[in-house]
Amino acid sequence: MILRVSTASILLVMLVVGCTGSQPSDTPQKSEAELQRENQAKSETITRLQGELAGARTQRDELQQALESSRKTGTPGAVELEVTRVDFGFLTSAVNLDEDKGKVTGRKGDNGIAAYVVLTDQFDSSIKAVGAFRFDLFDLKRSKDFVIQTWSFDAEAALKHWQRFPASYQFKLPLSTDVYAQKAVLKVTFRQSGRKDLTATKELTIERP
């Protein structure tokens, strides 16, 4: 009798357990709208991460270019500046150098030239650069190739003529006493080792004493 009761009890327990296990889960199922919102959020996250990745790659490329540039110039992140043009400043003219020095001589006329030379880099900015300057004065009445006077400044001497404002080189070129030209052309040649010479010209009116 005891054995029968135990067997019945076991069968009852198994039945109860089986019924319990077959009952549906109490966890509520997500609606289609909720699933769509989750998918949309995931999609936005993926898009944001892709944008950040693209930005990181761009920054990497820029840093790589800066590194390559620094290897060429020896300065981290620096871009090598080069002179691409030479021009005369608008103040360039024939002058009386004695009056420019504050002397009162009573002499009239021009006995020199004040030459302002501007060097321009590839970014169209005025710069200071190491190089030699040569000036040639041509007499227009004789020939366009007739040089009546020449002045030369090596790289070391030229640096002493640099001025910050206006950013240019200022040269005072004394005229020899045998220069009687009234209309002349002043030509400047800027020369750097291993680079092409750069030139500029300016027509001048000279009032001789």
C-alpha cells in the first residue's frame, strides 16, 4: 500500500511539472514598432561610427602628409617656403640721397635711387629670404640693353637691407656723376643657389643736378 501511494505521488508530481513546463512564458513579446525603433537606433549608431572612422582616416592622412613635409624641411609640420616672384615697391624712385640723410646741401636733383624690393612666396605673402641682388640701370635713350650703372649685393650684405615695415628690402643706390639719363629703367635680379633667377623692372624719371 505504501509503494502504491509513492508511485502515485511521483506520477502526480511529474504531471504537475509537465503542465507547468508547458505553460506559455510570462515575458511580453515586443511589438513590431518597438523592433523598428531598435533597428533604427542601431542603424544610426553604425552610421555615426562610420563617420568617426572616416574622420580618423582623414586626420591620419593629414598627419602623414605633415610628417613627410617635416622630413623634407627638418621642421615638424613646416611647409617649405620658396620665393616665386620679385617686385619693386611703389616707393622705388630716384631721390636726393643727401636730403634723405638729413643733410642740407642746397643742391637740387637726384643723385641716387631708393629701391624697395619685395619677395613673394607661393602663398602670395612677402617674405625674407637668403639670396643675392643685382641692380642694372638702363638708358632708354640709347638702347634697352645699354647698361649705364650696376650695383651688386651678395646674400650676406643683402640681409642687412631688410626692413619689417613695409616688409621689403631697401637699397640706396648712389648714381655716378657721369649718369645723365632722364628716363631710365631699373632692373633687379634676385638669385638663389639652385633656383631660377627672378627679375623685375621699373621705369624711373631722374632729375639730374
